[in-house]
Amino acid sequence: MSLKANYYDQPEGEDLFGKMLATNKYALAGGLGWSTVEVMMVSKPKGYLPTIARYVYFTGPFVGMASAFTVGAYAANKLRGRDDGWNYVAGAFAAGGVYGAWKRTVVGGLVAGLIFSVAGALKKQSIDEGWEFFPEVKHHAVSSINPNRYDFTLTQERERGWTTGK
């Protein structure tokens, strides 16, 4: 399995390792990004060990939530024998449980599980029906990086190399 693995490369209920790799690479990137912002803007630890501890404090639960979702959805699919949105709800509540354990609050875990389950069920519905949950952004704005790409003049440019006849 390569690092370019996608969650939907294999059907639901197959290739748990590939699905774990696909979800955990995004969780790792998100956790490292969140940790970097937190270390630089909020906690500002002094020294290497406290900085590494802050990175682990945030990145570990992110990876844990992604792993719990993947394993929960995989196990629900295997146990139920159906491929539907309820598998994602089961995985989402497993991820919410990891969040609740991280924050040491049962209610927070239940609320996170509910929010994750709504997002998971919508994502599964989008995959089943063929629409995009997060559509690709189309850049319609004009940028000044290469203004020659955009011609908004009212008249065509004249031919090059003409003379006045003198």
C-alpha cells in the first residue's frame, strides 16, 4: 500500500490497512498543523521536551480519532454485512469516544460523536449518490500573478509589424 492510498480505493469492508493509512495521513497532517499553531500562538512552551509534548498532546488524539472512525466503520460493516451510512455513524461515535476521553468529558464525547455522525452519514450519502461533499473550488477571480492571461479590452489588439506607409 502506498502513501497515495485513498479511503475509497477499495470497497467498504475490505483493506483495513489501506483505509487506516488513508485516514491517518490526513489526521497526522491536521494534528501537526493544529499543534504548530497551538505551540506558536497559544502555549509557547520553553524547550524541546515541552514542545514535543504539546505536539503529541494534539496529534495523538487526531490520529486516534481517525483510527477509531476507520476501525468502527470497518467493524460495523463486517458485523452487519451492509454497506450504508449507519456504519459511518458507528465509526463516528467511536471517534467521538476518543475525543471525549481526550478532553475527559462524556458529554463532549457524545456531542462530538453526534457531530461526526452527521458529517459521516452525509459523506456516505454523497459517495452513494455521486455528489461531492466538498466540491472542488473553481478559481474565477483574476489574479495579478499573470495578468496577461486575462484580456478585458473592448477591442482586439492590432496586428504587429504594420507601418503608416511613410
